[in-house]
Amino acid sequence: MYHDPEPRRGMFGAVFVIVVVALMGYLSFAALQGEHGLLSLFRIEAQETRLAGELAALQAERARISNKAERLSTERLDLDLLDEQARKVLGLGRPDEIIIP
């Protein structure tokens, strides 16, 4: 009796195709959804943009506070600023002033 090897080759080809398709599906999923995938990249870029905006706002606030601190320093005293701060802290005002808290 002669045994035909063709069914074995056909089965191997089908298994090979299934493995290749599964591997391609997994790699495509990992490229999109994985830890280092495209969606993760977009999320990190959005976070970077948000943090850059926060940094710019904090730098502007720091510059404003630094300027105010410099104007209150003993080397360069701004009498108007000192008067404003003293009135604010003490809650005092002149009779002709309207104080808005």
C-alpha cells in the first residue's frame, strides 16, 4: 500500500498560515495598544503638552513673585507696594478709600 504525503503538507500549510496570521494580529495589536504603542505615544504627547503649559504658567507666576519680592527688598524698596501690602495685611484704609476684599 502506498501512502500519499500530500495531506500532511496541506495540514502543515494550513497550520503555518494560521500561525502567521495570529502572529501578525498580535504584533498589530501590540503596535497600537502595547506599552510602547501608538496610543501610548499619543497619550504621552498630550501629557507633555499639558505639562509644558503648566510649566510656563508656573514660570510666569515665579517671575511675578520674584519681581514683587525684589521690589520689597531693602535695596530697592517700593513705597507704594509696601503701603499696599501693609493695608492689605492690617485691613486698614484711608477715609476716602473704598476697600474691596
